[in-house]
Amino acid sequence: MEQIINGVMPAVTAALVGVIIVIIKNVGDALINLAEVKAKELSQKYKLDKYSELINTAKDIWNIVEEKYRITENVEELLESKADMFDRLLLKKIPTLTQEQLNEIRQALAGEFNKGKNALSEDDIKKENINLKENNKSLEDENKSLKEQLIKVQDLIKL
């Protein structure tokens, strides 16, 4: 009996070692696959977080540019490109952006912010400029007339 056990024992040991090796290999492969999936997931989450941060920064800059142009009274300043100002400010915050990335971000935000707005053409700007000049001329004439009346009133008071 002992001879049988001694003869079978090496075969059983070899079989058990073989089974354990297969189990370890399968568990190891599963762990490697899990690590790869987690690494991809973390990479995508990181990219998404960076993209969200970039878009939020770009939106803040977009609002700064819009506010500057909203309160600008000088028509010549209005003709300065909003896109150039946006690019300049965004590059100041995130200097690693390429021109292509700037263009993509600006177009994405423009589409989002300008939904439902009518596009201003160069003719519209020229018309507005003409209207402003006419209003300015009218106000200057009115100012001149009022000054003349004021002088007349002052002359009457002196008498």
C-alpha cells in the first residue's frame, strides 16, 4: 500500500501543482484585465474632468468678453474681433492650447450661447454706426441750441 501511495503521490502532487498554476494564471489574467479597465476608466475620467474644467474656464472668459462688448460705447471697439479677445484671454489661462483647439472651443461655445440669436452682419454694424452718428449730430445741435438759449437767459438776468 505504501508503495502505491509513494508511486501515486508524485503524480497527484504534479496534478495539484498544475491545477494551482492554472488557477493562479487565470486569477492573474483577470486581475491584469481589471487593472487595464480601471486604468482606462481613470484616464477617461481624468480627460472628462480636464475637459469640463476647460469648458468652464472658456465659458467664464466668454462671459467676460460678452460683458466688455455689452458695455462698450465706442463702435470702433465693437469692430475689434471678439474671437481675438476670447483667444487671447483663454490662452492666458491655458497656454497649452493650439489654435485648432481654440477654434473648436470657441465654435462650441458660440453655438451654445448664440442659440436663437440673429447674426449681426457688417451691414447691420454700418447701419448702427450711421444711426449713432445721426443721433450724435442731433444731440450736438440740441446742445448748441440749449447753450444759445442759456446765454440769452443769462443776458436777460444781467439786465
